Amino acid sequence: MEDIMAMVLVFIIVVFIILMPIVDYLFRFRCPACGSRRGRKSASGRWDGVNDQGQRRGGAFSYMECRHCLAHWKKYRGTWDPVDDDEWKQRT
Ligand SMILES: [Zn+2]
């Protein structure tokens, strides 16, 4: 009985070791500039603000940095926008 328990435990650990890089890969974003999948989530949260046209734009956002070309991106409502250095320093 203890042998089976030990085997199940080892099996679970092995499955985790195999799955972790896959999950990690899936949760990384594809950089719109260079196309590499080496993005890293830096910050996320709620944002309330007014855009250049004076419209209120609130919602969830995420900031990402590409580890390949070092570009900074902001995801807002499903689209990626480049982020300038000032905003990047402010938000992350
Ligand atoms: Zn990139």
C-alpha cells in the first residue's frame, strides 16, 4: 500500500515538472514587434483614465516586457499598444 502511495506521489511530481514549462509557455505573450514568445508579465490591474479624445476608458490592463527585443507593451481590451519609457517607469 505504501509503495503505491509513493508511486502516485512520484507520478504527480513528474507530471508537475513536465507541465510547468508548458503552462509557463502558454501564459507568455507573443511580442508584436519581434514575434518571440519571451514576454514577461510585469504589472496588471485596473485602470481608470481619460484618453486623448476625452473619453473615459477604464478596465483591466496588463504590462509586458519582451525579453528578446526589450520592447514594452500594454494590453488593453485585447490589443497590444507600445508603451513609452515614462509610462513604463510609472506603472511598473
Ligand atoms: Zn520582442
